[in-house]
Amino acid sequence: MDKKKSVKKKSISLREDVHDIAVHMADKYFGGNLSAYITFLICSDKYGLSRVSDNGEKQAVKEDIKENWYTKSDANDSFIDDIVNM
């Protein structure tokens, strides 16, 4: 398994409505961790979660994201499953 990824701290600007939605989603699926939610979105886009058609590929990508990008929880697992099954 790979070493843990290093963390880079950056400041970002969001429109107020986008920020409110992001905070709501982070609260709902990532225990309020906005950085984890943004990381998940970027990784989902990078790995093409919504575009992967093979179930084996979906599972491998899902497990990689779960293992390397956020803290495991039932809410997060459910969210990942919902995204993959779109």
C-alpha cells in the first residue's frame, strides 16, 4: 500500500451559495469535514466514478478512494455507493 499522501494547505474562495451547499454536504456525508468533501469530489472526477461502467472497476476505484482519501464511516460509505450507482 502507498504511503499516506501529504497534505497541502490552500485558501480558496467560494460563492456564498456554493459554500452553503458544500458545508451542508460535508456535514451530511463527511462529519463536517469540508476538506474531505472537496477531496472526494476531486478524486471522484479524477477516477471517473460516474463514468466507469465495469462493476470490477467501480469497486476498485471506490475502495481506493475509501482507503486513501477520507475517514471511513457509514455515511461516507452510503454516499460513495450512491455516487457510483448513478
